[in-house]
Amino acid sequence: MTETKTTKRKLTGVVVSDKATKTIVVKVERKTMHSKYHKFVTNSNKFHAHDETEQAQVGNTVTIIESRPRSALKRWELLSVVK
């Protein structure tokens, strides 16, 4: 049987909410170049992540990793707190 190597995506962002139990909301920003004006534009996405130990707080920079679906919105889990 052949084994396939699966790589999980890792993202780094800032925690914007930790009000829910065992859940944090992480805002991930990325810079892309505008196709017409050729200037860098900042785009951001918010991801709901599972935080089992509830160690992340608002304002912390964290790293999240892909995981199995834990609820309707949560598809990520906390890997580490950077700052």
C-alpha cells in the first residue's frame, strides 16, 4: 500500500477574540500585489481555531495548523503562542 505524505498548512496571525470556550479567532494578514495598480495591498482573513488549554489571549501572535473539523466553523487548532 502506498503512503501519501500530507502536509498541513501553518499560519501565523494575531488573536482578535478569545471569548468563546476553547476557541480563538485569529486574524491572518497577507500582502498581495494589485493586478492593475501594482501596489501592495493588505488582505486579511479570520480563522476560528481550537485552543484546548485556553492559553492564547487577545493580542498574542500565534501559529495555527490545519486540523479535522471540530465544529461548523473550527477547522484549525492552536500550535504555539509566538508572543
